[in-house]
Amino acid sequence: MNSGAIAELEVRLQNAITAVGPVVVALSGGVDSTLVAVAAAKFLPGSEVLCATADSASLASDELELCQGLGSTWGFEWTAVSTDELNDPRYLENSGDRCYWCKSALMDQLTPLAEARNATVVLGVNLDDLGDHRPGQHAAAERGAKFPLVEAGFSKPDIRALAQHWNIEVWDRPAMPCLSSRIPYGTPVAVPLLSRIDRSESALRAMGFPDVRVRHYGDTARIEVPAVEMEKAVAGAEQIVSALQDAGYSYVTLDLAGLRSGNLNNALSSETPGPND
């Protein structure tokens, strides 16, 4: 992307951020929310920016440390907030609106922080997210959250381009959705199950698979890696099987279709009931 296009992205994002004013950024550590956090730190006074990360068993174990490090690097105030979605039976039943209750639990924590600072909660939602099944977006919007990347007209390539230009270390980081997204709808969510998935994916990342999903099907783990890494996964099959059996799986399979973020949403019909309708 040329310098003129980058400059235009900077202006659009600055306008979107300053139009909101003081913010509480829901920071997950992914490139989308990190770009929002860094933009807020660049374009608003420091006293008007707070970034908060959910401390929950549904998030990968190293995310809090990553987000805290981002705050230190970029100079924005950061805090962790404990969310209680795992105490909500509507979340645990894992129906098609699971993300609605997760985001509601996050907003329960962020809204009082924002009110105390006369600020607005902002999330790293972008244009590409709007066409997917994302009930969490509805939960946040209902509670008054804003999406500055959408207001700025940013797609995922725009986000990565500007993040790279600003030397944000996570500019090319793979998406890291919550661990519950590895569990097929209808299979109840439980902390031991999330821990098993977390251990499995951590082991695979340590083996050199940074972009990976371990889908949970009872005693079977279905691994998804990008198609270009399929051969590498087959070559390391013995080590992979051993690691995932150590994590608690009896059977380990490799999905030959490769990694498809959010592909469990395909099981949902367009008539899925819930607050997102």
C-alpha cells in the first residue's frame, strides 16, 4: 500500500477515534483491537484512554500477558477485568447465541469503567466482520459500544497495512478467537474442556503452527492448520498425536480442508433463535 493510501487510512481512523472521545478499549491482543488501542493512544490524551482485557478461562492462557505487554510498549493504561460468562447457563449450553452472552458479560465489566470516566466502550470490529454470525456485536451495540474501524471503513487488509506501517508487533498475528469457538454448538462448555483445548493449541504453536484450531469432538481432536502447513503436520504426526493425547484426547485427526476460521457457524440455520435476531 502506497504512502498516500496509508495517510488516508490514518486520517479516517483519527476522525473515527476523536469523534468518539474518551474510550475504554476492549483489547483482546489481536490486530484489530490493538490497532484501535494504539490509535486511541496516538490521537487522544492519555487520560482519555483505558484498555481492558477479559480474564477468563475461555481465552487462551497467554493473552493477558500479551495485552499487558502491548500497554507497556505503546504507553496506554491497561487493566484486566474478570468476566463471569462461565457462570451463566445460557453461555454454557452453547447454543447459537453463545457469543451474545459472552460479550454481555464483558460489557457488564466495561460499562461501569466507561461511565466512571465519561467514556465510551469501543471494540475492534471491522467491515469484514459484519457479514458473519457475530451475536456478540449485537450485545455490545445494544449496550452503547462503538466500532471505530467500521466507522472508518476499514477492512482487514486496511487494518494489517496500517498496523504494519505503525510497527505494531501483532500486525500479522493470526486471529485468536475464544476457546469456546472450538466446541460445536450444542456441546456444553466447561472449564476442563477449555483447558484441554488450550493445552492442545499451545503445544501445536510450540511445534511451529502459529495459526491453528483444535476442534473438540468428544474423545477426538480435529486439527485445522492452513493448507500450506498440511504436509508439515503430517510429517510431525507422531509428536502431534503424543501431545494431544497427553492433553486428554484419545483420537487425533487432521482436517484435510484446512483452517477455516468460524467454520462451526456453518452448522447454524438462518433461523437460529436468540437475542441477536
